[in-house]
Amino acid sequence: MGIQDIIEGKKQWRAHLARVRALPPDYRIVYKEMQRYLFKVGPVDLSEGHLLSGIVDFFEEGVAAGKGVIQLIGDDVAAFCDDLVKDSRTYADIYQESIAARAD
């Protein structure tokens, strides 16, 4: 990874954060909770950025349709996130595998 890659990555992240800041307050709160949850137990490939930008896309569509964030995702943020990553390998999976390997 060269310096240009790092600079480009920072530009993309700042643009992503600007999109998040443009969301209504209730959407921003839920996004931050989802981000916190996904950073803890989320998929290994979360750093590629497709999941988080997809969530912002989804939220922007909900705002444009005049829907509240709870109408889009339901009452349980963690359950919604779990459903998003159900087919992905997560850090939680890696941790469980390491525990199982130690037990053997």
C-alpha cells in the first residue's frame, strides 16, 4: 500500500463521513450504532467499505422516501446488522475458532 493509496482511502472515508453527516439526526444515531456494532463483531472484509457505504445508500433512499429509520431497519439494530453479515466471516467467528483450537 503506497502513500497514494492511503491518501485516496482518507479522501473516500471523509466523503463517506460527509454523507453520514448529511443524514437526519435519527438516521445518524442509528448509523453510528450500526458502525460501532459492526466494528466489534462485523465481517472481516468490512475495511473494504462496501457494507458501510451500502448502509448509507439504503438510508439515503429511506430519507428520500420519507420513511423513518425504524421503519427501515426495525427496533433491533444488532439483529439488523447480524442479518446483513450472516453469510460473511466475522471477527467473532475467528475468535470462536481460536477458542475452539485452544480447547483441542
